[in-house]
Amino acid sequence: PRHDGGRVEMTAMNTIETPRGGQYQIRLPDGSKVWLNAASKLIYPVSFNGRGQRVVELSGEAYFEIFKNKLQPFVVKSKNQEVTVLGTHFNVNTYDDEPNTKTTLLEGSVKVNEAVLKPGQQSILAGGKINVIPADLTETMAWQKGDFVFKNEALESIMRKICRWYNVEVIYVGKIDTKQTFSGQISRNKNISEVLKALESSGTLKFKIEGRKIRITN
């Protein structure tokens, strides 16, 4: 606590961190709900009372359902980005190993840095610039519903998700085209071998599990 002219201000912070393969649901002090994806971290104050804004910090990915309070906007800070909301449902993907930060709005309204999103839109922050596109909500929200959904998604992007969820590393053997794309849907509750078999059946690659490593060959 910080003493300020007789007034005591609490600055205690909570940190929730999920491991690879873990997922967690949090209820914030204002009643807002947050679903935290694997390998993610959320920092938030023990109380939002007496603050002009409700500020949280995110690394990784989370889906937010924010309790509406016009007097106290909600702010999600992540690398090079601030999302400002009043009350809304949205998803932020800001993993360090992803090339860009994606913010997807399901309902309500948010401001991402200076861009205002409408429901069904996604902002992509890359190289300091924000681009707004129509969102694929099925693909974006698959993780929260317990699925992998790939729609013409590059191998390297798919493998980042698989490595995070199953806590494995990937090794590309020989000349593998990591930009080749795959489509499909499978539950994240399935064994990793079933997920890799599904990828094998839709392409020309071979996936071999060796301990905590996945070896990919042609």
C-alpha cells in the first residue's frame, strides 16, 4: 500500500500464468470474465476501486467478456498495443512467437490504439501499423471452445499452436515448405498423435513423435 496524505492506496497486483497445455478462466474484481489460453499471462490489480481506468496486462492469448462501466474504461495492454473498451466481448492474440498481434471483436466496440473495431472485425498489428479486416470468428474462437480450426493455415503457424498446447518442440528435417497450408478441425482434447495423423492425411508430410519433439519430414 502507498500512503498518500492519509489516504491508503492499494497497488497489489495479481498474476495468473498458464503453462503450455493449460487453460484458465478468471473472474476479475469487477465481475468481468477472462479465458486465458495456454502459455499466457495476465496481470491485474486486486481491486479496480478508485482508479480512472481498469487496466490489465496480457502476454499470450485471452478472450474477454467485460462488465460495462462507462465511468471506468477497461484497458488491455500488450506489446505495442492498447485496447480500450467500455463493455464488450473480444479476443487478443499477442504471443511473443507470433509475427503480429491480432485483436478480434465479437460484440460491442473497442479501440485498438487509434483504430475502432466493429463486431466481426479483426485488427492486425504488424511493424507498428494496424490493418483492419473481416474476422473469421470460428477460427479465432476455436481455442476457447476446445478445438483446433485450421483454414488454409500455414504449417509453421499450425505447429506453433500445437507446440504451445502439447508442450513439444518441432524439428523440420530437410527442405520443408513451412508456408504450405492445411485445413481441418479437431478437438484439443485429442491425443497429439491423432492431431498429427489428421495433418498427415491431408498432405504429403510425415510426422514422428520422439519424446517431446516432433520431427517433420517429406
